[in-house]
Amino acid sequence: MTVSDAQRGLADILEELFGLLPERTAPTAHLRHDLGLDSLHLIELFMEIEVRFGIEISDAAIESVQTVAGLSCVIEHLVTQKRNAA
């Protein structure tokens, strides 16, 4: 999986859960400020990401991620790590 693959998957999730069109979910978009996601939205988002990608995102990663690009990198890293461990 590449970061681009993760970004596409994340854009799909953001559109499905919150109706955010892909043009609004640019890599530099801030999850809270630009996309308007509150803490409950973020919990829902991270839970869906974990299910969809089959990964577990640590609390530290959740707290540090602020942008679509940052979250895409976390997804890519965890998916790659899981694949290499298998």
C-alpha cells in the first residue's frame, strides 16, 4: 500500500461517513479546522479506518494526527507493518 492508496481510501471513508467530497479532503486539509470534524466524528472515523484497513491505531497516533496527509501516512505505515509481520 502506498500513501496515495491510503489517501484514496481515507477520502472514500470521509465521503461515506460525513458527506465530504474528495475535493475538500486535500492532503493538507486539517481534520478539525478545515473538515469540521469534532471529537465524536474523529472517534467514528478512526473506528471505521481500523475496520476497513484491519489495523489498530494507537492513542498516541490519534492524538498527533492533524491532517489528511498525516492520517494517510499513519494508515500506510500500519498496513505495511501488518503485512510485513504476516
